[in-house]
Amino acid sequence: MKPIVVAWSCLLLTFLCSLRACHLYWSSTKEFRSMEGRPFRHNSNKTELEQRRVLSSLAAVEAAQQQSILALDIDSQPAQEHVLGDRPDGLFYFTQISDLHISKYRSKGHTLHFLQYIQSVLPVIRPEFVVVTGDLTDAKDHRRITSQQYLEEWKTYKMAIDQQPWTNTTWYDMRGNHDCFDLPSWQSKVNLYRTYGQSADRVEQGKGIYTWQHSPSYGDYQFVAIDACPKRGPSRPFNFFGYLTSSTMDRLATALQKPSNHTFVFSHYPTTTMIFGVSKDGHTFKDLAKHYSIYFCGHLHRLIAGLGDVLQSYDPATKTLELELGDMKDHGMYRIVAVDNDLVSFVDARLPPSTQPSPLIFPDDTIQWPTKLPLDPVILITNPKDARFAMDAKEPLHRIRSSTHIRFLVFTDVPPDALVFYVRIDGVVIDDGTAPLFVGDEKQPLWVLPWDPSAYANGSHVLSIQVRTLNGLMGESSILFRTDGRRAKIGGGAGEWIISTRMSSVIDQQGAVTGPRSLRRHILVGALRCLQLPSAQPSVWYGTFGFLLALLTLPWFRAEFIPSGETPAERFGTFYMYGMVFGQEWVPLADTWMYAAEQVCLDVGVFFAVFLVHVIPSELLVCSHVKLTLPGDPLLRRSLVQSPWFRGVEIVYWLWRISELMALASFYGGIWPALVQNILVLWLLFVGMTLGTSLCTVGNSLNELYWMTNGLDGCEGCAKGPLKATMVMTDQQQQVAEDCHVVELDCRLSASCSSGSSASSTPFNRSPRAKNRKRSRG
């Protein structure tokens, strides 16, 4: 077939597959677009009238919020009421916990930590309410491979709350991804949250969004909970990301438009693991984020290697905070959030270590409470506020500058007269004859200490408060504060970057380059190898090309993603890179995009790079005037791709990729249909056959190198004229040039490629050693 026909056929096939890919993407993201047909993202060509309408609606809500804040500072009320002094007014607090992972199989952490929190912590803190941000149950089997909803775990969760010793608090909760593992639908009998969740009725009535208010005499505060679980929950591992459809975004927009002193949003998923649609008014989530103060979440636990120690970020565009909380499961983390005269502060505390055994199930429907733990005092400083978490557009930070007292809460079961305090600012102990004074009560354990904020008008300062009890327990808290209303950097490092990015859409492909020469070399070598591949190995080239088009347009595999489904349409789904299809319904999980990116990089990308390396060995990319000697010299030693260790690495890597597919089958129903109906299996078989034909040998021994006969610009030796390289087969070692330039790919690249094509023999033919042995026998 003529090359021109092949080229046009490939272009036509690419065009048709592109249309198909666009259609699949458009179908899968349908629910992220508004019912009025607005685009998935803002259209920059909106008419001026539309833009004014959207901006005016946003401005109206912002103005209402500003008025509610200013109303606390102006005229009708005495200014003294809003001075942060020694009165316990304008203050309330609540707690957040996340990722309980109540388990019928795990005795350490998990259920035990949750029971200890209820038994030991709640009676001491006495919060207004508790918010549980998802992953209430573990839903994993004893091997931690398969996943399903277990009735015993859900009953334990509900019984623990119903039988708690401290009953004067309200619970709000929402689902996490573990709570919707193996879940055909919200109406399914497998959805145990619907029966045992504390806020299930609110979630159902609000269709994924519910709110509650706290309205004391000094203000109105709104709380918004988001259930971002997929409408059909696959078993793990394809159930990590959450999403909000366009209709859910409409309900969220309605919930956020109510004026309040502060609005707090709670969700299991950080925004980095979420996909957001667009509301009917064209508002993105970033538009709506301007109307809340803090986004509280969980889900990421504390990651690994300390990356999750500070999963907190500030968005300067929306003037909001996002605060992820470590898990209750392993780390026993809980958070106390206080609002003191509209300054929002928080502290993350941790349960003390315990070796108590925990029963996995409670057969008589009665919780067996663990022994009460001795708790170190927990200190939450509310004034001055930590400058790292200041929200200059959402908080009256000027009140710090006019305050008369340092204010802090101390949570302990020890009487106030049994506490000893050490207060330091910038490392200097405050010893002016005054001591912290307890001005609160059991419900609000507030302590105050007189201070002069004008003495700290310049720069950032560190306030540290330490408290000791007479029986040796100790608590300490430190903050970085400013009195000029300016923010300080959070300084969260990798954790702050992770929580502020969009994991569902950002893949870092930037590679390190050692220098311009190295970069130029890799570009030239890569280009030459790519140009060589179609002619040297057409089966590899067109096989890879066809497989990539298949990944874009065809289903990847079919599997039993939801084993608890009652019908085949509920149990079996088809995996596309754009989402999953159950029956005729799309479930656009971002997990499929992440899995697709992994497979394209680790399966297609790596093996394609291996094919390219085999096409042109690095030994061919040296100047043609260099003389070669015996195999003892560096340039005549065995080629990298001929080395046994390199072949071993290829085989091990290929087996690893096969094992990953076997693991996939173990998650979703076994060999049939997860492996039999899987195009990834076909690709790896193709790769295995290609590499295994001759154990991935180059078919080009260094004794048979055909060197390029035409010199190119850029090499001093080649510039003198066309030279033909020779190989000197003597017993003496000759010095080989150490500074050989690579072949330049300039405007005469096409001419060199034709000569280079003849230079490299077929990469996947017989071993060069076999050829050498045959020649020596002759």
C-alpha cells in the first residue's frame, strides 16, 4: 500500500475517533452542565447583559453578607459589646471528626477510637454539635481487598451515638466514599446510611445538600453539608473521587445565598478530589465559594511520610479557607472550632494512646464502653487569632487591635483552681503580676489575660500558652499572630500544595533537565527514534497507534463493580476513561480519569519508550569519524538493551503490569469478565509477544554496525567531509574518543533518516550473538 494512502487513512481514522471521543465526553459530563444548556465552564463570549445579571446576583449576596457583619460593629449597639475583653459573650464552638472507619474486622483504632472519643472527649468539650465528615464505616473485608456494606458496622455507629454518656449535643453527618462502596443507588436496601445515618433524612430531602443554623443573640451562622458521593457507588478502588452535578450545584447555590455572619461548608471530599458542574446561572464552584468562610473536609487522612500534616490552604481569589482533618481511624484526630465575636479559630487535637482491646461486634445491641482515658488539657486561643488562617474579607480582624484581653478556651476535667499557666510572647514569659482569669463556666471554659496589642503592632509574633494540672497532665498551644490585620503564610509545604490543587485534573508531566545540551540530545534522539519506528517496526507503530485510539473510543473492560446490585444492569458496568456506564446511565467518576492516566503512562508510555530504545541503540548516535576497537572498549561493550539485567527488568516490569490486572480482577468479580473483556489484557499480550519474540534483543551487534556515511553540520570531524567509519579488529586497545557529539537533526533530517534506517537492523529479529556464532563457524 502506498505511504500516501496509509497516511490519509490514519488521518481519517483519527478524525472519526476524535468525534467519537468528543461524543463520549459530552455524554458523560451531561449532568455537570445546566439544564438550560449552558457550557460546562464559563463562556468568555457571554453577552454583556448575561454577565451583568450574573455579577449582580453575586454582588447582592456579597453585599448582604457585608451588611450582616457591619451590623455588629455599628451604631445601635454599644461599641463595648464588641470589644474582645473579659466577658464570655459572642462565643460558641463545635467539633468535627472524620474518617471513623468503624470495622468489624479491625480491633485497633477504628471502632475503639470512636468509642473513646464519645466516652472521654465529648463530656469534657461539651460542644454545641458534632459534625462527622464521612467514612463512618470501613466496608472492607478481612483481607482489605473487596468491599461491601456491613450491617454490624452501621449498627455499631448508630448504637454508639444513641447510647452515648453525654447526650446534650446534636450530631450531623454525611457519607464518605467508604459509605457508598458497592452501592447500586440511594434507594437500594444496601444503602445502610439511609437507615443508620444521623442526617440521612436531611440528605434525602435536600437531595445531597442540607443546612442548619445557629442563631444566638449576637448573630446568624449557617452550616451547609454536602453529600458528594457518586449516585452509583462502585466497589473499591474505583471510588475515590466525588462530584456535584449541575442540579446539585443549583441547590448549593440556593443554600449559600442566605446572608449570615459566617457560612461553613462540610464535605467528606476535599475540593482537590471533586468534580464540579455549573449551576443554571452559570456559577462555578469557585463563584459560590466566595459566599462561605471555611470548607471543612476529611478523606485524605494524613497521607504518608508527613505529607498530610498540614492539609490546609487559603484561596486568595475567594478569600476562603479549606481545612482537611486527619482521621479518627488510626490517628484519633478531632477538631474544635470556635467563633469568638466572628473571629474563627480552631485546634486539632489527638486522643492519647491506648492499648485497650475493643470488641468488634456487639451481639446484644449494647455498647461495651472502653475505660475512660485521662486527657491532657486542650487549649484553643481565640484572641488574637492565628494570622496563618486569617480571612481579611470575612472576619473583623480589626477587633484584635482594639482588644483588651488575650482569650482562650481550656478543655479539661480538672477544676480551674488546679491549673497552672505559663504564657509567653516571642519566647518571653508574661510576668507582670497578672494571671489568667477564668471567666467562663462548664459550657464555655473561657480564660482571659490582660494585654496591650499596640506593643505588638509590627510584624508577626508567637503566642504560646502552656497549662499544667496538679496531677502532671500538660497541654500547650502556640499561634502566629499579627495585630495589623494582615495574613501570614500557612507554610504547609507539600500538604498545602496538595489540598489547593485539583488532583482530578492536574497531572504534572514536567521532567527535570540537566542542561541545554542534555535536553537537546534527548529531543534529537527521541525524534530520530520516533521517525525510525514506522519503517523499522510497522507492527509496533500501528499497534500502538490503534491501541491509543481504542482507549479513546472503546470501552476498556466490563466488570461487576457493584456486587450487591439486584439485577445485572445494577451489578455490571462498562469502564470508559470518561466514566462508567450502568445500563444506559453514566457515572462520571474522576477515578476513571486517574486510572486511565496511570495505564497510559505505565503501560503504553513505558513500553512505547522501550520499543523506541530498541529501534536505534545509543551506540549509533556517535560521530562517524570515530574508530572503534575491540569489545573491551566502552563503545563496543554490550548494548544496554542487550544486557541480561535490562532484559530482566523488562520481564519483571511486564509481569508487574499483568499482576495489576489480576488485582483488578480480584476486586471486580474474577477473571470473567474483568480480564476476558479487557483491552488492556490484549495490549499487554501484544507487548509480551513483541518483546518475547527474541527476548527484546536489538538484532544489531556492535560488530555489524552500519554507520551513517554522510557527515552533518555540528561535528568537527564530520564537517571535513563525508567519512566512513571503520572498525579496527586488533588485539591492542585503542583510545576511543570521549567527547562524541550526537547526530544533529537539522533541515536535512529526512535525508539522514533514510540512511539511518539502513543503519539499524530489525530490532526484533534473531539475536546478534547467534549471527556471530554462525559467521565464526563459517
